[in-house]
Amino acid sequence: MKPQAGAEHASSFQGQPCIDLFLPGGDRARIALQGAQLLSWVTGDGRERLYLSPQASLDGVSPIRGGVPLRFPQFNQRVIGSCALPKHGFARTLPWAVRDIAQAKQGAQATFTLTSDARTLALWPNAFSAVCTVELEPDRLCINFGVRNTSDAIWPFAVALHTYLRVDDIGRTDLEGLKGVPYWDAVLHPGEPDARTKDIAESLRFASEIDRVYTRPRTPLMLKHFGGWLQIEQSPSLPDVVVWNPGAVRCAALPDMPADGFKHMLCVEAARIQTPQILLPGDTWRGWQSFRALPRPAPAAAASPL
Ligand code: TA6
């Protein structure tokens, strides 16, 4: 008898408590309670679709290198309301609570919550309640993030779903859908987020470090590499796409990445950075990023000789 879609508490992954979701067709996902951070997404064909560094720190307090860290309430060190905020905010390092684990229409989902407390208020003086739901369906994954302003003051925030996608070889990877979309190149113009350029090539290729923030792509993105194609979509409430790969030199300086780690990952992040979101008291904001695995088309048959 086929197993039913379901979820179970994995005992732990390298000592960290996690929730595992699984489907009868073999799709599965693992989410750490630290940061409600997805660590793994395997599709029915047995392929791992996310990159988790084999040198990631899983000590329960350091940021975990790989999977899908949630960055909230600030991106990088672009200060939102408080200088005490750590780089990329606190959501990725704090423990989240499991709210529920359920069978969904076509799959399984797990929901996690994070609520402001003395630790967060010491870093950022705003009361909030955040929720993250991971939905797993056959060959599809969706990450939903929501935040409610539970204070009586208005505040701004930035957010990013910092997805590390696994690729076979970054030198033979294409990302389509960004042609003509304005971007800030943080490698060429650090500290100048208003500097804008546009790509003219049909697809983006990767030969060295890249760190860009694209604004308002109009179509779904398509990641193409030998290991499979992924269609990537995000909610209009997340208008920015960050594309990041550290390249060989910067990667070698990251203590939680192997020297060749950059070859096997590409971050394609759904974000709200350039224009922070303003949240009124009592209001809720939501955003999502989703991925659909598509079969890699068979190579065109060689033309037969006349
Ligand atoms: O999203 C791109 C980025 O902000 C880069 O500038 C780079 O710093 C990267 O994230 C990783 O940041 P982290 O703090 O996780 O090492």
C-alpha cells in the first residue's frame, strides 16, 4: 500500500529539530525550526533542488548557509528602524514555533510562527507576529511568509526569501526572464543602490561573483541546468529578485562554504528591499515564492541525412 501524504517530526538534523514533509510520489521537504528554514527539497525523481553547504553551522544560533533563510526585518545592513539589527535581521537565527502540520489539497504543509518578544524588541522596537508556511506538492514547493503589525505604531520592514538553489555546474547554468529588467549591481556599485543597469542577453550566465537586485521582472523566471529546469514565481508584493553567487574568490573566504561550493549553488531570492514595506497597526502583509520542477526537454534529434 502506498504511504499517504504526511509529515513527521524528524528527530533532528545534525542536532537541530526539524519537520519533514513527504508525499507518496517521493517528494519531500525538511524545515529546521531555527528560522523556519527549509534545508532540503527533493522532487519525486529523487533530485535535491536546494543547496545546503556541507560546512553549514548547525549550532542553533549561527545563520545556516543554504536552503531558504528568511531575512526579516532588514536586508543585509540596510538599516530599517534600528542600528542594533544583525545583518539580514533576526528571523533566520531565532527558533520558530510549529503552529500546524496538515495535509493540503494536493500535498502537505507545515506552518511556523515567530512573535516579537524581549529578544526581538531589544534589537528592533516593533511588535509583530510572523508566519511562514511551506507547501509541498508533487514537483512543486511554495514558501509563504506573512507578518502582522501587532503594535500601535506604523513601521517599515524589508524581507527576502534567500533561496539557495542547487545547480550541477554554475558555469553551465542559465537563468531566463531578466532580460531588460533594471537592476542594481552590488559588486560593481557597492553602496549605490540607486545605480541601475539592464541586461540585453536572453539569459543570465555565471562566470564570476554576482550580487544583483532586479526590480519587477514581468514573467516567471526559468532556471536551466543539466540537473533539471525550475520555473520560479513570486507574489507581486515581493517586487525584487536578488541573484547571488559568491564566485571562487569570495567563496574561498566564507568559513561555512567549501572552496568549490559556489559551483553548485545559485541564490534566486524573492525580496522586498528597494522600497521597504510600510505596515500600519493591525495590518498584515503576505508574500510568497514558488518553484515548479519541469522535465528537461530531450535534445532535438539530429537531422537525418538525406
Ligand atoms: O543576498 C545577497 C547577499 O546579501 C550578498 O550580498 C551576500 O552577503 C549574501 O547575501 C550572503 O550573506 P550572509 O550574511 O548569509 O553571508
